[in-house]
Amino acid sequence: MRIAWIKDCIGFLCAILATVSIFSYFVFAISERGPFFLHGSTEDIAPILNSFRQAHRPIVEVNFSALYGGNGQFQVLHPLLDMRNLRSREENPTCSDDDETSTVKLEQMSRGFIEHLNEKSLDDEFPQKKQANRKLEALEQFLNRGGKLPDDFVVTPPFIDDWGNSFAYLLTQKGPPPYNEKNWVEQHLSFFKISELEKVLNKYQINDLKYWTISHLAEPEIEDIVKADSLVVTKDYLFLKNQSRFGFSPLSYWVYDIRDFRIELKNTKYELSTFAPGSICLQKTGNGCWTYSSKHAMAYLFKYSVAIVVLIGFIVVICLSFYFRHLYEKSREQNKNRLALQVLSHEFRTPVSSMLLMIEQLSKKQKEFDIADQDLLTRISTEVFRLQRIIEVSKTYLQTESHRVHFNYIDIPSINSWVSDFASEINPDVCCELLPNDQSIKADPFWLKFILSNLVQNAFLHGKPAVFIRLNDKDGKVKITVEDQGKCEFNSLNQMTDAFVKSSRSKGMGLGLNIVKFILDDWGVDIKFSKLPTSFSLFFSEVKRG
């Protein structure tokens, strides 16, 4: 019955979780973009950006078109970028184009070029590689043998060798003056790769804010800028495109401190983070991912808090009703069993007493019977005494169930003598292992005898010989263990001490261990169970040395 109840509880909890999940799905109005990104208008994102521009001055304006507008110079921004290829694939935006049209064209040019690079064969790259190799040979010859480099060596493409180093950087590292001097480096900063700029700026103590800002850009962020995205978010900065200069400088950006922008966003319902693959955005602008702020989400949740509380309360009420219903049914079943036992105990007590008197009278004439009749009388006596024991167990069970257990504690002077007498009385085949140093114990002899009798009889009925009663003394406690050599079919003490639970070989009512456990709990005595071999250990704390 307990297993069935557990299964019902698990099924009911699963149903509750499913109900809550479905309710949450509709309450949070899940959009096509994903959970927790709620339906709503994003028209107020543009005013937020405009308001921020008006309230804050940019740290610096970086005009990539002016800084890297030379022939093929965009290669130092990204090794795969070359503005000549960009121009050859799409016509340049003109001053007559409006901003929106020009933006679309430049984005198409940039994306088209990047797709084109992915499709290029090695043959297309050979001419540029040959030029880079020739330029590298000229540089090595200059560094090893001296001489003079052409005046346009650094400022003409290609700008990067096959190892990914810019020729300007190689000259600053290995070349003679003026190539390793601050003045020359400052004049040629736009010919260094982005990844090299931070080292060069630190080495030569150059405080050019534009290049310092650019030096912190990662490769994906550079690609976003070259694609003329209107907004680019980095770890430290926010790049906003200067639309007023778009017709003349399509890659001109205002640079702001990202911390200032996040402070501004605290007064809105949005948050801005860098877009990553798999991100779920309310709106994507450039590499920025707009989402609702946690404050806005909590406000949204608060709207439905009453509904959620009502639902949870409803679920709790249902759970409690099922639980109390279970308790009621269990109590009703116990009352019914108790009533049946009371009726049987009362009705059987009188005829059993009469039968015991008749058997006693027959026993006086037992010598007059033949062997077969004597054996029959013995078997009848055994069964009657067994019936009497069942009645006494039922009476004890009813007494314990109604919480009418009364203990009469007395001092037992010798626990060794008491156990020895008990063993010889109940069954001579019980083996006793007594304490080396005898002790006295304070206990109720009646209930102690009742408990040990049940354990010993169960050992003989359901276990295998030999049956032992072992006494042990440790830390001021006496442990009494009843042990047999059989294997118990139950796995735990709780399982076998339930009312009316019995083994497949038992002929009793399944109440013995239930009563024992109840008495011991009321007494405050611990009981431990071991399966191999089957043993029950009782721990008594109130002992005195003998």
C-alpha cells in the first residue's frame, strides 16, 4: 500500500509541474524569439541612442576612411580586407545618395567582399603573395647588407608579409634609425596591424587617443566596423556611426565610454550586450544585442504575482487535501482492524480458557491413553497455546495502539543471570554469550521479556540455528543482540515493522515486530537490524557496574 501511495504522489507531482509549466508559458507570453523576451515595441531604442548622443560628448571621433583610406590600406585592419576589391565589386556611395541608401550599399559591398574572399582560389592570391615575397626579400637585404629602402616601401601595398607581420612593425623592431624612432612611428601608425598597435604605442609612449582606441578592437569588431554597422559594442567602448559625415566618410565613428552608456540605460527598460551565436535578442543592432533589463522583467513578473500565488495556493490546497484524505483512509483502516481484533480477542478469550481447562483435565489422564492419543493431545495443546498467544499479542497490540503502555522500571541486579534464566525458560537451545563483567540494569522485566521472547521465537520460526543472545558492554551501554544464522527476506527494519506485514512463511498475524518497535520507541531504547546474519540489537543506557 505504501509503494502504491508513493507512485500516486510522484504522478500527482508530475501533473502539478506540467500545469505550472503550461501556466508559465502563457503568463510570460513567449514570443517567437524565445522565452522571457516579451512582446513589445522597440521603437524607443533609437531615441535612447539620440538622447545619449546629445547628453554626452564622445571621447574621440575615429574616421577609419581617413586613417586607412590609402590604396589597399584596409589590409592592416584585417588581413583579408582590401578596399580595391570592395570598389571593384560595387560602385562607391556618392554624395547624392541619401544616408539610408548609402548604408545599404556599403553593407552589401562589405558582405559581398567577405563572401568573395571565402570563395577565392589560391591562384587569385598568387600575385599578391609574389609582391609580398619580393618586398620581404628587399627588407631582408636592407637589414643584412644596409643600403636604402625605397621612399614608398612602407606606404605601398602589400603591407603584411606571409607570417602576418606588417612591414612597418618589422622595421621598428630590426631596422636602423629613423625606423625605430618615435617621430617616424607616429607618422606611420596607420600602416601597423591592429594587433601590433598596443605594443608600439606603449614602447614609444605615443598618446594618440584615436589609435589607442583602435588598438583595443578585436578582429570581429573590426569586421563589423568595415561593414559600416551603425553600432559596435566592445569591452571598453561604444562606437556609434557619425551619420552626418556618411556621404564623405562612410566609416566615421564617435567613440564613447561603454560605462557611461550602461549608466544611461539604467533609467530605461533595456540592456545592451555583445551579440554571440545563439543569443536571443529583442533587437540586434550591429554587433549589439538589445534585451529587456532585469528590472523590467521583474516588473513584468510582479504583474502576474497574484495569479502565480493563487495558483501555488490552489496546488498546495490540493496536495494537502490528498494528504489528509490519505491519513483519513489510513486511520479508518486502522480503526477497522483494531475493532476486528477487539471483537476476536473478546470472543476467543472465553472458549480458549475453557479449552485450556479441558486440556489440563485430559493431561491428568494422559497415562491412560495410548501413544497415538497422547501425541494427538500434545498437538491439540500446542495449537491451543498458539491460539492463546495470538490473543495475547492482539491484546498487547491494541494496548500499544491506544498509547496505554505503562512501564514499571526496577533494578535488575545481574543482567547475566536474568538473561540466562530467560533463555533456559523460553528455549533450552538458545546459546548465551554473557558479559565478562556482570552489570545491573534498570528496566521493566515484563516488557523486556516480552520483546526478547518475540525476537527469539521469530529466530526459531523464520531463521536457522544456532540462535544466540549476546551481551556486550560499550561506553556505558549494554547491547542485547538476538541473532540467528538465517537470511531475512526484508531489507529494512521499517519495512518489517509495519502492522500486518509478515514473511511468506509466517503463520502469525504480522503484529509481533510492530508491537516490539512501538514499545521500544515509547521506552526510548534503540533497535538496530542486520540482514546477514539476521540479528536485532537493543541498546540500554541506564546500567550500573555489578
